[in-house]
Amino acid sequence: MFCPHCAKANKEQAKFCEACGKVLPMISAAAASMPPPVPGAPPAYVAAAQPVVTPRKKGLPWWIKLILFLIISSFVLRVIGAIISAIQFNSMRL
């Protein structure tokens, strides 16, 4: 078993590190056979824990939205005006 603090090899049943004297964690036999950590290297879980950032899609610029709004609203007003004038024309014929 390797000490997580100083990376010194210790006996399997050791409770304290022979080199630094710190308490050794209780780990399974499979984990004990792993190579010692590289001093100064970040833990392996750090890279996997970072979320993947996707680029945010931008919408249309404000001036294009304004032009589209004006075109659509003028079309809607023309249609409403045509309907009203048709109704008035039909009411005058009667």
C-alpha cells in the first residue's frame, strides 16, 4: 500500500505511514496494488468532473428582428384593412 501523502510503500496491514507517520486509509486489495500517485499531479477525477461547455447559439440581431416585425405587422394591418373595407363595401351595396 502506498501513502497518499508521501507516496512511500508500506505494509498491507499498516495503519500509519512508515515515512511520514500519517494515518493510512483502509482500502481494498485491488486498490492497494495500484501504482503510487505522482507527487504534484492533480487527481484523476479532476479532469472528468469538469462539465462540457457547449457554445450558446445566438439569435438574430435586434435590427433584423425589428425589420421582420415591421414587415409582418404591415402585412397583418393590410389584411385587416382589406377585410374591413370589403365588409364596408358589401354593407353599402345592400
